[in-house]
Amino acid sequence: MEEVRSFGYLCPKCGKAVLGSRSVFALQAAAVRIGCACGESELEIQTDGTKFRLWVPCGLCGGEHHAEVDAAAILTGRGVGLACPETKQLCCYAGEEAQVRSAMEELAIRAEKEKCEEKEAFTDNVIMYEVLSELKDIAARGGIRCTCGSTAYGIQVHRDAVDLICRQCGGKLRLNAGTDEDLDRLCCQMTLTIRGTKGMTVV
Ligand SMILES: [Zn+2]
Ligand SMILES: [Zn+2]
Ligand SMILES: [Zn+2]
């Protein structure tokens, strides 16, 4: 099987986590671009054989960053994270697909959480914070999926609830996040299942 490496970043335009994989062969052969589905941002990766150069659209500060990384760090091992020089937080990951995927899910949740903290528009800030942390934990163990089979989802945060929305079919799972009971209910769940819209009959 051909060896594949993955890259992830947060789109500064639409806020989604962008994840792409390329074979080691393709990465060494020519410059590679991984773009967001919204068409507004693109990660560029080039190598001279010993080093990789990356141009990373940054979902944290909205700028673009340039990084140079040893080829071995990109092509072998679990992977590397690249930090935004403005916010000092990791905004891009490269390496094994599973590692990059879980790191990107955490990053997307964290970015969402920070956006929320700025707004302070919740029924109960502490409960919302705890609910988002709990979601992060469930996501980290791969516990969020949709009945349509997809594990890709987006998060929408409201005043007293969080919606998980399936990227594939648009199915939605609403989690209340306003009271202690809401938090207790979430904490005892090992997995969360979004009810997909596929297969439903419209009457
Ligand atoms: Zn985008
Ligand atoms: Zn940045
Ligand atoms: Zn779905």
C-alpha cells in the first residue's frame, strides 16, 4: 500500500477544518495544494528534498504563515503541529491521518469555543464551556458519528444549545447546554449519534 500523509488547517474564511491527504510520492514529486471546500483558502506544500515549505492559511489570526520543516518530520512519524506566530497556538498539522484528523477536530472545537468566549452570550457560560470540553473529549475518542455513516461534522453554538451537523447529509443533533442537567446528560454519553436525513420519507 502506498504511504500517505495528511495535512490539516482551519479555513480563515469559513472556519471549517480542512483535511487533505497525499501520497509520499506525490509530495516529493511536485508542489501540492490542499484547499477548503468553500474555495477561499489553500494550503501550499513544496519540498526541495530535505525540507518542506508550507504556506498555511491561518484560521486563528486570519493571516497566512510560512513554515519550513524537515522532510523527515513531514514524511515519517506521527506528525508535527505548526503554531501561529500571532496567537502562539497550533493552527496546522501534518503527519499520520488519524493524528491529524483528531488534532483538527480539537482545533475546530477550541476555535469555536474561543469565538464563544468573546461573545459571552450564553445562558450559563460555565455550562457551555463544560459542554464544549465534553464534546472535545467525545470527539477525541472518535465518538461522534452520523447514522448516514459519516464522521465529518460541523458545530453551531447557540445561546443555550450546541448543534452537531453532519457534513455529508446535513442531519442535526441538538445538545442543550443551559443547565446542570444538560451537562450531566452529556457527560454520561460515550458516543453521540447524529440522526441522518438520508432514508427519510417526505410526506
Ligand atoms: Zn473555507
Ligand atoms: Zn495565525
Ligand atoms: Zn449524515
